[in-house]
Amino acid sequence: MLFEKSGLSEKESFFDMNLRVLHIVEGTSVDGPGLRTSIYLAGCNHHCPGCHNPDSWNPQGGEERTLDELMAVISYNEAPVTLSGGDPLQQPDGTRALIRRIKQELGYNVWCYTGYTWEEIAANPKLLEVVQELDVLVDGPFVQAERDISLRFRGSRNQRLIDVQRTLASSDPTTPTTIQ
Ligand code: SF4
């Protein structure tokens, strides 16, 4: 079942995973509503012209952090979380595990940025697993011709703020339900 929640049921799996992290910003208001903990993950092969942060493309960039280390920072801040980069979906197993731990252990709201479109994710079971428990996905590459500095929480008009849970619960989960 393409949209059924599955996988990573063994708790041990979560403790074995690390993520390569570029940096963590605590108390930021630019990556989603409210004051959030933003975690920037290394690695992105979308290579969008005009990318705000080409230094994030290297998958070996940043430093390796355990999930326990990241959970400690998130828990200390008692704030919603945004995963950005880079593209968090290019560290799929660790990102999936981190999202699950945040939701199950803390219940915080989680946003994630990606250069993939929702349609690409919906057609890829591995990527779809990663986003299963997200609240909001900001999808799609940065497109210079669509750049618009008036947009909230995104850089170009093609990018969408997708309500993941409403989309997955809809009769057609391949069509994203967006928020403003
Ligand atoms: S998806 Fe984001 S990080 Fe990756 S190249 Fe595009 S703008 Fe840069």
C-alpha cells in the first residue's frame, strides 16, 4: 500500500542513525510559523541556479550528529522544528527517523524543505516514507524566473506549502493540499 505508514518499527534503528548537519539555528522565525529550531542538513543534488546556499550541496559537508544529540537540542528549545538544507530527503533514513522521534517523543510540529516536488515524492516509495509524519512540506526546487521575495517561507512561486497529513488522508494523495 503506497500511502500506508510502515517501516522503521524497531526502536533500535533510531539509535543507530546519524545525520550530517551543517548547522542548527535556535529560535528562528524565517523557516515556518513561530520561533522554531531549524536544522540544516548536508547534501543536495538539485543544484538550482541561484541557490541561496551552494555550500550545502556537498553530502559530506558539516558534521555527523547522532539522533540523540539532535533530540537533546530540540527538546531543550521546546519549539517546533524545521528541517532544511541542503535537501533533508537526500538523507532519507536519518531524516525519517528524526521526524518520527520528534513526533512520537515530543509531539512538536515539523516542517521540511525539499527540492523534490510532491508529485516526485508521491511516485517514490522511499521518499514517501520520509514525509509520512510531517506536518508541512515546502516542495520543489528554487526557480529564479519564479523568484518572489513577497512569499512567506519560500523563495519562488513554484514552491508550495503542503499540508502533508491532509494530503495523505485525501481521496487523491498524489495531488497536494496546500496552505497559504
Ligand atoms: S533544493 Fe534548495 S539547497 Fe538544493 S540546490 Fe535547490 S535551492 Fe539549493
